[in-house]
Amino acid sequence: MTARPHLGRGRGPAPGATVPVDATVPVDATVPMDAVAPMDTVLSADTMDTVDAARDNPDGANLDGVGPHTAGSDGLCPSSAALAGVRQSSAGLDGTALDTGLGAGLDTGLNGIGVDGTGGADGQMFATRGVMGRLAAAMDWAGTALGPAEEWNSTLRMAVGICLDSAFPKAILWGPELIMIYNDAYLPILGHKHPRSLGRPFRQVWPETWEIMGPALERVFAGGAAVSTDDQLLLLDRRGYLEECHFTLSLSPVRDIMGDGGVAGVMATGRETTRQVFATRRLACLRELATATADSYDPWEVCTRVIEVLGRYPADVSYGVLLMRDPDAQRPVLRPAASCGLVGDPRDIDRLGALGAEAPLPELAEALFSGQARPVRGLPDRFPIRLASGCGPPASAIAAPLAEGCDGLAIGLLLVGVNDRLAPDDDYRDFIELLAGQISTAVVVARAGEVERARAADARYRALHDGLTGLPNRTALLDRLHQALTGARGDRPRRVAVLFVDLDGFKTVNDSLGHHAGDDLLREVAGRCRRAARPGDTVARFSGDEFAILCEDITSASCVEAVAKRLVSTLAIPRTACERTITVTASVGIAVSGPELSDPEDILHAADIAMYAAKRQGRSCHMVFDETMRAQVRRRTRTGNDLRRALVTDELRLFYQPVMNMAGELTGVEALLRWQHPERGLLEPDAFLAVAEETGLIVPLGRRVLEMACRTAGRWASKLPAGVAPRIAVDVSACQLADPRFLSEVIALLEATNADDRYELGLEITESAFVDDVPAVTAALRDLGARGVSLYVDDFGAGYSSLSCLHRAPLDGLKIDKRCVARMTEDPAEHAVVAAVIGLAHTLGLTAVANGVETPEQLAALQTLRCDLVQGRLLASPQPDLPNLPDWRPTAIERC
């Protein structure tokens, strides 16, 4: 009784062991794949000589796949023995029911057929049966799982005879391990896998197909019915790479008619249809291309439509680039017209058009000037190519010239990436040449009578639109705003509004991820602005990272605010760029026309003022311009002017707040800026720092504070005993760090005040200053650290940057944001944040400083968390000078 084998898991005989013909394989038996003797031990030197002799004997075999049998009208008719099966219903490889006669019914077709037609010996079983018959006869089968050929049972002998006699590509897959025996017609399918595939398990021969073929073969063994399909896609490694192949397949059960009738093997019949499938697909591409370009009279539109069509056939065109020759250029040059299947910097595609000595791909120039297609090999190593699919770029491409008329004047070039699963054979090259010819015809027809009109239309478009986003530009926006206001002066007054949009943090993205990521972000923002606007609204890119939306025929400010809310909401949605998640928000200012606002420039200025008000409000919000805001602008302008005066007069003051350890010992002070305004009194930084940043005064202001602090520390040091060096800390803004003069100015101050021996300078840098990651800034901080300047990250925990900032500079400590400290005894989450920052600082060997300690409960909590230093009004308020200077030393001081 024959048991159903477990595919790929059967236990075969040990090398040299004899397996009885009628041996029963237990259902739960397993055979390791390495139980089969290697082919090197099976094929003897005599066997290989037989193979070579068969190849050299044209009368004995047809190596193109047709056996030495008489073929029918289609050249592929099987022998009468192969067709002995009865046509029956079978299932496709995916389980779909099909009705086919290919190789079906071997369980009945084997009845009455002898090994050689008469039931002869095993030597006659392979006789006069082509290359594979002689190879099988010369092979030492004792080293395989099938055992010696003379011990094969009758069912296997008859199946082998039918297989070798067939003109169809056939293979016998026998026993638990699916040992392969195949005929001459099967050789082209194997490619370089022959002759070592003979006598080996199917899974070892075709591991790349097992995911598809394994379950199908299992169904044949399990159900005892044929499984077939009319078009099966398989990726086969038969030439050293995985290639796309198509087959009509049939897997028929072979029953052990001498035993219990169970399924002992499978007869696999396959007719390769790859060439027909490719031809049908490529013909469909050419037809679709002709349809797509038939009604276009714009050459650039033709190129776009061509690329769109090619993009739908990635199996034949991994990527495509159309380059058109510029007829106005003084020397031959190609202009990129369109591309598909690629991602990356558009400037890389632009470089393809170079045809001189700087040409990245000389083959393009050769193809253009010779009028003949040229292969381009090793492309990934020579030019930056990235596929939109995310797969690796193909190793080769074909450059096909686009010719105009019978004289063959090249008007452009088609660069096509060859799919790595295709062999660029004659059929493929013919397809590319047909593509190039069809594209050439479409472009030439579209160019007729349209060149000048297309150039004029393009010039008008570029004058009024932004090249990156395609949105109307500032000029177009002002023109449309003027038209809207002019139309509003008729009998029925109309109101218009302008939304001024500024991206928060765009510079950070541009500097950290590169301008290409910034360009992608601007394009994404442009699309989101369009979606947020109302139908009929004008969305424009004003400049840089600023956009504007013109809303006409508004009934009230509330309808415009609804647009602004949608805009702020949609722009806040994170997006991915350069494999990183980016969140960029927007501040929106709104100005509505009226009696006081009727000039286009005035409306834009008012919207700009409202936008800055939104930024001061906290960003990612909108503000509507009103007279109060105008008054605030005037006040801020006045503050800016007064601040300029303060820089040249004696109005700036420094207050000093002690920093102590948990034992109450003084360890240093922080210098805090105050402004003694002649009219408004003593002002804290919150009243003027924002104006300083907006007006560009933050850098000279920070320079003045640093100078005052260093001179004060030097003055203190002169009154202290030798060996006692006060430490004074100064806040430094991101703008100061970005100033190329910052390093030299600090060094000059340290030298002028003899800082090396007299006092220690500390710089407290905001966490946001590390976001840009400018190499020059990092180098400057390292230089300062080497000179003894201590560096602290101020307001750590505010959430402006990632932890990666901690290794970019030689830091000495982390200063916990005072907002976290203020809430730590009331909010468990804030307490956890403070604890995490202290733990992080200690792990990195840094000092943890808590700022803004106001209550005894906060101090007690910080002591429990083992915070190193503390600062706040609970311990000491900022003072214009330190009392008891002679007592400056690490001793306890009275708390204020």
C-alpha cells in the first residue's frame, strides 16, 4: 500500500542503500533535503561524456526543446503515449477550476504501456529517446533517492517512458522528494540548471518557485486530481538571475497501478508562453501610447502622456526619461521633458541633458548623433538613480534616439531602464525602437505650427507662477487682488480678504534635511493650501516659505476664519521626508478689506502684521488684523527704536541670581538682563526680547550682555582672595551662535578680562539652538570648551530638539526648564519629566540644574531626585550686585 508523500519532507534512503520497489513510505515519514547524494557523485565522467556527445550529435537530439519525434501542425504535438490520458476537469494552481487536457489522466493513461512498449529491461527504457534518454541511461541512479534503475517499479518505468517520448516539455516528479526526470523539450526551461537537475529533488532544483509550486503539488498528492493553469507567472533562475517567465502548466497525478492505486508521483507538463505574453503586453503599450497622443498638439504634453503610459508598464520599463533637443541652443543639448519611476533630486535628471565632456552618460550622445540605440550598462555606479518603487535600480538601460523625418535628424532621446527580470533580447530591442519611433511621430506632429505659441504661453505662465509649486506668484496675486478691489467699486460693494501664511520652523527642515526635502515640503504645503481654500480662491506662493490666499466675495470675517482653521489644521498633519517624520505648523494672519484697507499693498501689510501676531500668540494659529493690532505694531516699532538707543546709552543692566548646591553652598551666578527704560521703568526680558529677535537686535544685545558679564566677573575676581574664581553664566541665543564673529568675540573678551586665572565663564544655550546642527556652531562650542568655558543646555525639556543634540558639543550640564519645575509637585507627568532629565544628566556624566525653584515642596522633591544644583526665588532673588563679596567661597549663605 502506497502512502501519500509529504512534499519536501520525506525521508529518503541513505547513499548506497537499496529501496525495494514496492516499499511503503509512512505518512509521517520525513526525508531531509540533504539525504540525496550530490550530483557530483551521481554523474560520472562517462555520463558527462555522454551529455557532450549528445549535444554534438544533431541526429540524436534537438537541444532547442523539440524531441526526436514527429510533430503535428503546431510543431508541439505529443506522442500517442503522452495523449493516452482522458481529458478531465482539473483545478488551477491557485485552486480555480479549469478544463484542460494537457497531461491529464496519467492514472488511466499508464494502463497497458510497457517500459519500452513491450515491457523490456531498463536499458531499453531510455533507448532512442533523445539526449535525456542517453543521459538517463548513462546515469548511476543508485546514488539517488530512486535507487538503481533496474529496481524501479513498473509504474515509474512507464511514466519515464511517456515523459521521454513526449514532444511537450515534461518532467516526472517522483516519490516523497519529487525526484526529477525530464525530457529533451524541458531543457530550455532549465537553462544552466541542466544537467545537474536530473535525479535531484524538485525543491532543490527550483527553490525560487516553491512558494507557488509547493502547495499546488501538495494538492495533487492530496486530492489525486490534476491541477492546471493557462497562464502562470514564475520567476526562474535559469540564466544566473531571476527572470519573468510565463507558462501553461499542468500537474497530473501518476498512480501506482501495480500497488493500491495511490498517487506515487506527478507528471508536470509545461508550455512556455513568455514570448507571447511579452508580445501581447508590448503591443498593448504601443496601442495605448498611440491613443494617448492622438489628440495632443503640444510636444510637452505628448511627452507627459508618453511617460504616463510607460509608467503603467513597469515590467517592461523600470523607469523612463524623455529628453528633448533644444532647437534654440547654440550647441546640441537635451532638455528633460518627463520621467517616470524615479525619485530624487530633479537636478540629477537635468544633468542627463549634457552632451559635452561633462556628460555623465556618454552613451546618450552616441545614440543621439549616431541615430542608433545604445546600451547603457552599470548605471547605478555611474549616475544617481533611485526607483520610486523602492527596489534597487536596474543594472542597465537603453538609450534610443527620437528621429524626425527621413533625414534622421535627432530631436530627442528616450532612456529606458531595463527590468532586471528581462533579457534585453532582439524582441525587447525591437519594442524599444518601436516605442522611440511612435514617440518621434507624436512629437513631430505636435510641434507642427505650435512651437512659437507654446513658447509664448510658457513665458506667460512662468512670469506669473512659482516654478517649484506651480502656484501663482506675488505678481499674479497682486494683479488679482487689484482686480478684485476694482470690481468692488461698482454698484454692489464686495469685500475681499487675504490670508498670509508663514511656515513655523521651515528653515530648520531646509538646513537639517537639505533643500530637496525643503522643496518637497513646499510642494506638499502648496497642495494642502489648495485643499483648505474655497473653490475659486487664489492660492499663491508669496516668497520663500510664505503663502497667501485671496478670498473674494466674503460676507463676514468668520467665513475667512473657517478657511484659516482648516489651513492650520491640515498643515499640522505630520509628513515623511528623508525617512523622517516632519511636523511643520503655520501662523496665519488675516486682513479684510474695508474703508481703511482698500489698497492691495496695505492689505498685504496688514495680513503680514496679523501673521506676526499669530506667531507671538504661540504659532500654529490665526489672528485677524484690527486697530488694536495696529496700535501694538506701533508700540513694538517704538520699542525697537528705543532698544537701538539703549544699546548706545547706559540703560541696560545685569542682575545676578545665585546658583547653589543642595547643601546651600554658592557655586556661581547667572547674569540676567534688565532694561532701565527712561519712561517705562525697569523692564524684564519678556518685554523686549521678542522685538529684539524680530528687528535683528538680538545679536548686538547678546554681545553687550556678554561683555558686561565678563567685565563684572573680572571686577569681582579682583576683590576676592587668590584661588577663588567666581563662575558667571550668560544666556546665549541661537542667532548669536550662528554669527560667524561669535567665537572670536568671546575669545577676545576672555583674554581682555584674564578669565583663565580669575573667573569661569559659563554659556547657557537654549535647546532649540541645537536643532539646526550647523557644523561651524558645533566647532565653535568645542573650541570654547577647550578654553575652559562651561556649556549648559538651557530650558532642557521644552521639547524643541531630540536627544541627539547632547553629543554634538562638550556639554557640562543640563538646566531643567522652569516650567517643568513649577508643575512637578502638582503634575505626576511633569515630575516624571524632571526625574528623567536628572537621570539622563547623571548617566551622561553631566550636572543637573533645576531653574525656577519657588516652593519648599519643589526643593524637597529635587533633593529626593538628587538634583545637583538649584536656582530660584526660594533661594535667592536676582540682585543688581552680590553682597558680602569678600565672603565669596563655597560656604552656606542665608536664603532670601
